Amino acid sequence: MFVRPWVPEAPPGCRSARRARPETQTEMKILVLTKRQYMGKDLLDDRFGRFRELPLELAKLGHEVKGVCLSYRARREGTFTDGGAGQAARVSWHSINLGGLILPGLLRYYLAVKKIGRRFQPDIIWACSDALHAIWAVSLAKQLQTRCVVDLYDNFEAFGATHIPGILSFFKGALKNADGVTCISNPLAEHVSHSYRPKGSIRVLENAVRKDLFFPQDRNHCRRSLGLPENASLVGTAGALYPERGVTALFRGFEIVASEDKNIHLALAGPRSRIHGLPRGPQVHDLGVLPLEKVPLLFNALDVAVIYNRDSSFGRYCFPQKAYEIMACGTPFIAAAVGSMKSLLDGRPELLFDPESPGSCAEALRLQLKKPTPPDLEAPGWSDFAQRLESFFLQIVAAGAAVQVRGVVV
């Protein structure tokens, strides 16, 4: 491992300015492997999400970060730099298309990652987004004699890739042999610990929010911006509007309360299936798929936001991205009593509803509309979680260096 000392903070405006750090800490070379499209967005085109924000924040902490992303759709290939003009902190992303032939495309991607890894010589690899990346990264780390942390932003057992014969077995082996695992929620971390028994440490790293986008705004201004009625009692959500995600409880729950009070309206945004079954009528406002910068307008426009889910292999282990986004906007909300939301809102049963019961959802909506009481919780920003991730990486890299000093390479 090549260790470089931390550079003291430079005067404001200097391109090489970095935050001052204790001399005992080191900079790292970090290689991030991920797919390019996830959660209905594109990492590079939309500059979206966990696998974009955390690497960029790690770069701001002074680390050298490179990323390689596999695009399952045809996109412009090559190297792209993420980071504003004049900013010292940047991430270099190399994008590769899978192409029409899956197996040759996967082989091409793996060989490209291997070449980049040998040239970059990372201190640690962070493998994200699906089971295939976990398998590849652990294998590559062994070849490069470096460390590897696998990130589980969902329960990958529920993903289609693990249904391919042999993939689940290889994935379990990769998790068991990884130097560390980061998990999106406490329930998932417990599941991984009991089911996979990895040799490396496990850390919970939930989704955070962009504080420059998600913050309290004037409700009426947001409603006017989106063409929503200013005088209505507005409930709604932004997210995947799929029955398998539990949105039906919201639809039917809304219909119950709307039949009781014609001033209660529903606002929806997000992707949906071709046959989606969305409610219709003058009290329903379908905003389609909103760009990320407009999602905070919707959350701020609502009287009550709804976080739905199902008690499934996905719902039990996920941490809904919208949870902290809604909290950052200061909007009252209710949530399905599943997984991380059930534990997060422990002690606030009035904010929870049975994910399979429209009547339970309707009752939670009534309570929040009558007496809105948002939970006293603070939404973390990506910089907060990047510092946690940095600390975890440094711990793993230091442990690996100690092993090498004793003359053992693992």
C-alpha cells in the first residue's frame, strides 16, 4: 500500500485545498465498481444517488477515487469526470456498455476493470449495486493483493441476477471472503451476519440526502410550481409506483379518506408499470416522473407524505431513500410498519400503518392530517456518511497493512 500524508488545509480559493486531518490518518486510492443505472436513474447522466454521492464526498476528504460503471443500456462510453469546475475534489468514472451479447459484454467489462485496477493499484475496492459486482470485486482484490468492501444497498437475493444458476452460491462466497460489508439497514446487516457469516466487519450505511436540494421551502410556492391546488389537504409520495412495492395500500387508503372529505387530494410522482392502476379523478394529481431537483418541491408541497412498502424479501431489508428526504424537508409523514421504518419510528406507532391494510393507512392519514407531528429526527447528509465510510475503509486498509508487515499476504 502506498501511503501519502494528509495535506494541511490550504487558503480559501486554492485548487489543492483540503480539510485538515490528524497526521495519523492517510489518504487512500479507492476503486468503485458499480452498475450505471439503478433506482430508475443514471449515475452519470442524472448525477444521482449513493454510488455517485459517496465517492465524490470521499474525494472531497482528500482520497483519490476512480470508478468503473457497467451500463446495461446503450450510453456514450469513455471516461467522465464528476466534480464542478474549479473544484479540487473530482471522481474519474469509466463507463462501459454491456452490449447486446450478455456473456461477451460481461467478459469485456471484467477485463477492462482488471486492466484499470492493475494500473491504478487501489488500496481498497468498494463493490456496489448487485451480486455480479461483488463477485468480480472480491476476485479482483485477491489478484491485486488489496482489500475489498462489498456494499449491499438492497437485499441482492431479491434481484434477478441471483436467480441465474450458480450466481447465488458465488455471491455468498464473495460476501464471506470480503474484507468488509456495508449494509443499507440494520435488518439487512443482521441478515448478512446470520446467513453469510462474513469474515470481515459489517457496517450499516443508510442512504442520505443532498442538503442543497432537500430542505424546508414555502408550501404554497411549491404547490404553484407544480400546478397543485393551494387550498387542498394534500397527501402523496414520490417513488416507484409498483404494486409489488406496496403502493396499493396508499391508493386504497387515499380513496377511503377522500370519500370522507372532498378537500383531500393525492399527488403522485414516479415510474409505474404500463398497467398501473393509479386512482383517477379531480382529487388525484399525477406528476409523472419528476427530475431529482423537483422532488423536493413535491415533498414540501404535501401536508402528509407516505412511505409505503411490503413485508417482502425487498421491503424487510431496504432503507427507503425518500425517508430522509422527506425528513429533511420537515414534512409530516406516515410509513408502512416494515423493516427499517418500523425500528426507526419505534415509539411513534401513530406514524406507522399495516402495509397490507388500506384501512390502517387511511387511519394513519387521518391522524396526521388532523394533528401533524413530524418525528424529531435529523436527516444526515452524504458528507456525514462519507466520513463513516472513510473511517471503515481506513480501518480495513490498516488491518491489511499490518498483516503484510508480518509477512503474510492474504
